Amino acid sequence: MLSASLSGLGLGLSLIVAIGAQNLFVLRQGIRREHVLLVATICAVSDAVLIVAGMTGLGLVLQTLPWLVPAVRWAGAAFLLVYGLLAARRAWRPSGEALDARTAPERPAPARRAAIVLTCLALTWLNPHVYLDTVFLLGSIAATHGDDRGWFAVGAVTASVVWFFTLAFGARLLGRVLATPRAWRVLDGFVALVMILLAVSLVWP
């Protein structure tokens, strides 16, 4: 039981820590202190749902629908490309955005909540790598643990929860580093580059 849980925890962390579109979004929201708890919760719950689905055999179902993964891949690539271009526009033509760690708003305008939630869901559920990592890979390895596969899933889910909440709430420590509009231009430029490269990698042979 303990061995299966630790195996799930270690593999889950190794898969989720890599820089990706979802992590960059969580990082940016954490730095801006915008709906941090909501974003971290959506990411963690989504991962948990996919991990449990993979453990219960959803991967076998997806194998019977060969058109589904390519469809998600192209939809995800299109979304990442648009998101990357928007970040590039912010980097090229900044709006004077900066963050003062002493005066950053803890409760941003509610009007942005829907947009943030939809963006977070899209970056999570339109990313085919999420399915490959959680449903296929973690689901397949969980099956090798036999009756302890549930504990393997518990370890993997714990890894997601720990990572996303640490990333989201720990990001505010970068507030002083990003206290100038120039720093935000650099961050948005990096986000744009990563998003566009991820979009290309999804559809490039």
C-alpha cells in the first residue's frame, strides 16, 4: 500500500512539474493573485478525475475512438496558438501592467472570473498531453499494482494537489521581481514563446 502510494506520488510529480501551458497559467494567476484558489482547485480536481478515469479503464475506451485524440490535439493546438499570440501582443504592446506586492488586490473584479475559469478548463482539457500522462500512462502503471492500484491513484492525485497549490500560492513570492511593466513584458514574451512552441509540437509530425 505504502509502496504503491509513493510510486504514484513520485511518478505524478515527475510528469506534472515540467513547464507547460497549464503550469504557466497557474503561475501567472498566482503572481497576479487573481482567483488563485479557484484556479488551483480546477487544475487539481481535473487531474484527479483523469487519473481515476485512467485507473478505471478509460484508456481502453479511448483506444476504440481513434478520432478523439487527434481532434483534441488540433483543438488544443488552436487554443494554445491564440493564447500565445495574445501573450505576444501583451509583450509587444504592454498596457502598463505591473505588480506591487504591497498593494496587489486580493479580490479582483468578479467579471474576470468566468474568463479565467474557461481559460483554465481549456488549457487543462484541450491538452492531449494531459490524457497521455494521466489516462494512458498513469492508468497503465496503476494496473501493474493490482489490488493496490487505488493507492497508486491516491499518490498521483496527492502529487497534483500539492503541486498546483504550491505553485499557485507560492507564485506571489515573485511579486517583487515582477514589480515593473518591463518584467511583465519579459514574462509574457516567455509565455508566448512556450505556448506557440507547444501548439506547433502538437500538430508537427
